[in-house]
Amino acid sequence: MSEKHTISCLVENHFGVLARVSGLISARGFNIDSLTVSTTEDPTVSRMTIVVDADAQKLEQVKRQLGRLIDVIEVQELKEGEFIDRELLLARVRVNGNVLPELLKLATRFGAKLSDASDNSVVIEAAGDTKVLDALVEQLRPYGITKLVRTGRVALEK
Amino acid sequence: MKGAQILVECLKREGIQVVFGIPGGANLPTFDALYGSPIQVILTVHEQGAAHMADGYARATGKVGVCLATSGPGATNLVTGIATASMDSIPLVAITGQVRTFMIGNDAFQEADTIGITRPITKHSYLVKDVKDLTRVMREAFYIASTGRPGPVLVDLPVDVTLSETEFVYPEDVNIRGYKPRPILEGQEPQIKRAAEAIAKSKRPVIYAGAGVIRSEASAELIEFARKTQIPVTTTLLGLGAFPESDPLSLGMLGMHGFEYTNYAVAQSDLLIAIGARFDDRVTGKADEFAKRATKIHIDVDPSSINKTVMVDIPIIGDVKQVLRKLNQLAQGPQIAEWLNVIQEMRRKYPLVYREKTKLLPQYVIQQISEVTEGNAIVATGVGQHQMWAAQFYRFNRPRSMITSGGLGTMGFGLPAAIGAQFGCPEAVVWDIDGDGSFQMTAQELATAAQHKLPIKVAIMNNQFHGMVRQWQDLFYQGRYAQSKVNPINFVKLAEAFGCVGIRVEKKTDVRPAIERAMTVSDRPTVIDFIVEESEDCWPMIAPGKPHFEMLGTFESLKQEGGIPQYRHVKPEEADLSLS
């Protein structure tokens, strides 16, 4: 059965490593939900958090194929409940009439912030795990989301 | 020391004696540094030839093959050769020139993103931007290419880096934190014990051995394992030679054009022991039908090979040689006398078969080459029908004697690979069994062979077709020969133009004398143009997508057309003469 899995990789902080990882994933036909890269406490090492949509056999292949890359130092699957994950969301939402107070209340409930407010729109900035942000997006939809961006998941084991 | 000299010094330290390549603008400093060095530099006609020669050299010797090309078109011409090596896990280091570092990305003359182009077909690659990194990179490149599951590594060297000076410091150790070929057998003992238990209680076991046995030099251990347990052995195309076909336990090749009895034996097995093989689709046919009654043991150095296409029960991750040594200590032979009788009966009942035709048959020619060379030649091949007939009718008895492109299926591989093999094994008799289609793709490398007076022998199975394509068109495209007919070529004249001996053979009685004459030529290549039957098909065959026990061109179907059985794993006195 296909489901979402979070893989955390430590990789060499060289040029071209992202191309190796993303190239491998596309060449092997794996479905990727999100991929984030950033530096770590060690400046020579980057962490990639990859969310893939795969069944158990395919997931095992993704991990093993990633492990074959020379620039990949460590591959770890983060299992449900054993990690903290967050992503950042920015959404520009229409402000029609007097909905601003409502939006503010909604944002507060989700621990989100309102920024860059103009006459007819506002940017909502939220951080949280994927499910929370999915819920926020659903609640914002009726107001009219004109632009939406999410960073993709970053995760650390507990 | 200049970068180019550092490179040559590194090659010397790695024990490299011969490299293959072509100079050009971006690798002139490298060739200049090689000029006058003890390393033999073989100029090829085309860079693809250089890559295949390095590959053939590596397959024949087990050492790392090295090829060189300039930037841009030189590098892109290597691509087919690198991909061929990658698919078959061949240790290769390809060194390409690159435009000056400050020009990279500017669409400079003869610039190509070589690293980008070769990323999916290399085990690893390096763009060296600083000469100070060069010794480390070269050390790592050879280490990565030759350890674990071997493969090609590419080093892209901008011309200014090869001209820059730095002190030569050769790193004694390699330390790559993302690449630790698994410590031998660590943590695998319980799995090996489980395997030994499964072997002891099996009733119908079969060993399925692949190229991993050859790559890890484990042929002796495989032979010991099979003889100790009396389990019959089939090999993949790339595994041919890993187990001697003269051994009574040999089942020859399995798979799409494998032996009928071999595929039946695998289908009926209750235990399949895969050793250094990867359940390739040409072996399995429809994957979920493959040996589906069998418990499967899979020994492989590459964890990603496990459960990739066929799910296995007992994976053992490790070097094949080390695992087999351990298994040989533990394994007890199962009670399988009955099974061996079944197999023997199938060997007698379902032999290979062909029917005499007015024109010469390629199978017969290959049988004769096998007999004259007593199975002791190194045989390179192109890709297609002739390759499968070589696999079926040549009797392979030694590892590294079959040099063929399995995974990528690269036509044109045979001649340059034979040349590379002859450079690696100067004393060996090297044959290229080729097709007229395949041969023409790299025929120009006859010039390289002639220049170095290599006594290689090229046997062209000339059917004036892309024969395997023609066979599929007959089977699946209503005989519409869309562009499969090859223009007739006078290969004798072609051979002579290159300074080789050319012989044309049309009659059966001339086959043996031509082969014997080729064996006496010692100072140049010999090309024998065997004019063979155009419509001959390669049987048996698992049609694409079909289970591996459902074959076309079985003995039963062909004997009705007057086919004559050709026994390969049955002693003459045991052959069932009532069938012929």
C-alpha cells in the first residue's frame, strides 16, 4: 500500500549533490512529495528531508538507492511518531469586506501571523506539521487564497 | 609538478599499464605527460572504442580499465561505453578533458556538461576544479571503481587544472564517509546459517549464478559449493564461465534464450540460490512467475539488488567469495538424487535443436569455434542473435572468458572489447563472435587492432540482417521487415583495407579450415565473413512478458520440422538417440 514516508539524509555539502539525489529519484521513477536541503551544525554536511509516496518495497529501494550514492553519508527513515516535523507556509488571502478580524482569529488559533496586509489581501505565515498546515489551508480556502507556498517538510527524530 | 604529470604519477601508483583514448584540445597536457611515460597509450579510432576497450580489458583481467577523451564530443562519445560498463558493474575510470574552469558554463568551444550527462551512468564522478584535489580524487576514483559493486567513475579535468602546479602528495589512505563498502560478512552469520538450513532440507535446489561470482573471483568457491552439495548450477549470460560447462552439474544459461531444461529446472525448483545475480528481466521473464515455488536465497554485495524485482526469503548482503567460503563450511548436501535424475531426463528430452539448411548455420560455426579453441578462448560478442548463439553453443569453462554486454545490450561492443581483452591477456586466444549489424557499428577499430598487430579473430555471422530484430518482426510484426535488412558488405575487402586477413566462408566444409587458418595468424587480426542463413531464428525464447517456463521454439515444436538435437550438457553416450 502506498503511503507517505519521511527520509532524512545526511549528504556532503558539495555542488552537484542535490542533482545526484533528485536525478536518482526521478530516474528510478519514485514519486516525491517534497525535498528540502539545508546546512547542519557541521558546515561540510547538509541534511535533506525527502517525503516520498511509496509502498514498502519501493521505499526500501529508495533508501538503498540513496545509500549507493557516494555523497550520501547516512540514510534514515523517520517513523511515524518518532520525529518532529515542521514546514513553513505563506498564503496570500483576499480580504473582502470586513473579514480581517475573522482571519486574525483563525490565524491565532493556528499560531500563525498576519503580515504584509494591504487593502485587499493579507499574507498569512504559519509553521507547523503537515497535517496542521493542511487544516489551515482548508479553512483559508473559503476566503480565497490567491497565492500559496510551502517549504516542504523538515524533520528531526525525537 | 603540473596537474597532468600528477595524473600520470597517480596512474602509475595504481599500477595502470595501458590506457585507451584520443587526444584533443582539452586533454593535450594529459597526453603530453603520458608521452614518454611507461604507460602504454592506445590511440583508438573513436572514443566509444576506447571505453569498450577499457571495459574489455577490465572484464578479461579484473583490473580497472582506463579510457581518456577530450572535452565535449570526446566525452559524449564515451557515453555508450560508460553506460555499458555501468549496467554490467565493470570497474572503469574515464578521464575526460574539460574547458578552462573560468569558461565552464559559457558554452565554450567543445564544452559539454560531462558530469551532468554521465551522472546516471557512473558510480561516481568528479569535476576537479583545484589541482590540489587531484591526487585525492584519483585515489578515490580507483578505489570506488574497484570496490563493493564495481562500476565506472568519471574524472572531468579542466585543461587549466592539468597545467597548474602543486606539490605531489599521494594520500596513503582513502576515507570517504559516504562510501564504506560493507565490512565483510558483518552481521550476516545468522542469514548464512538460515541459508545452510534451507539448503539441507531442500528437495529440488538450483544455483543461479551471475556476474558477481566473476567480479569477486569466487569461481573456485562456487565450484566447491556445487560439488559439495551436488546442487546443479545455471548461470546468467554474464555469469557464463563462472562454473565450467564441462561439469556434470552445469545447466548452462537460463533466461530468455536459455536452455529449455534449465528454465524448467528453475521453474520446478523448491530452493533457488541466487549468487551475484540480479533477477534481470531477461532472466526472469514475468517476474512474479519466476521460480515461484522456490524459497529464494540471494547473495549480493549490493543491498539495492535485494527485493528489487523479485522478493527473496533469505538475503545475504556481502562479498560473494566471502559468503561462499562461510557457506562451504556450514552447508550440508541435501538428499536430491531423485531431482538430479529429473534434471538429467529433462536434459535428454529437451535439447537445443536446429535443422540443417542449404546455407551455413551460425550455430554450427560457433560449435566449430568452440571445438577448435577447446573452450579456452576469450570470446567477445556484439549483441543480438549471434550473442545468444555464442552463449548457447560455445562451451565456457573459465571465468572472464565471456566478454559481452548484458545489461545495456550494446551492439558494436564485440570488436573493441576483444581488443581490450587482448591487450590485457596478450597470450590468450581472443575471438570476437559478431553479427554483421553489430560489427559495423565499431568496425573502424580494426585499425587499432592492426596497428598493434593483435592476433584477434573476428567471426562475423553475416545474415545481412539485424537478425534479432528480424526475428521479432517475424514473431510480432507480421514479418514486416522495417529497416532490419542490412546492406551487403564485402567484409574481406574491408578487412584487407585495414591490414587484416580477410576470409569469406559460404560452405560448411570451409568452416573448420577457416577457423584453423585464423588460429595460425599471429601478427594481425583475422576477419572471417561467414555467410549464414538469413532466416535462422534463435530458439528457445521466452516471449516478452511471458513466464519463464513458457517458451517458443521448444524442442517438441522444432523436432517436427526435422530439427536435429544438439546436446550441450549431456555426454554423447547418454544422448537420447531415439529423438533424432
